[in-house]
Amino acid sequence: MMQKKMNEVNLHSAETKGTMSSLLKYIFYAFVAQFLFGIAAYLYWKLRVERNDKKFV
């Protein structure tokens, strides 16, 4: 009886661990995507502004 209870507890903790790792993975990928998007936007803006500045000079 006690063994069955322990197995249930272990099963639940394994499920929770799986959910947490997928949540952390999702947050990590969202952070990486945001980082890459930020770099792309910064480079695009920098190149575009510099190109426009050269036109006016």
C-alpha cells in the first residue's frame, strides 16, 4: 500500500518536472527570439538611418 502511494507521488513530481522544463524551454526560446529580433531591428535601423544621413550630407 505504501509503495503504491510513493509511486503516485513520484509520478506527479515527474509530471510537474516535465511541465516546468517545457515552460522554462518556452521562456528560453522566447528570450532568444526576442534577442535575435532586437539585433535585427537595431541593425536595420542603424543601416537605414546611416544611409539616410549620407543622403542629406
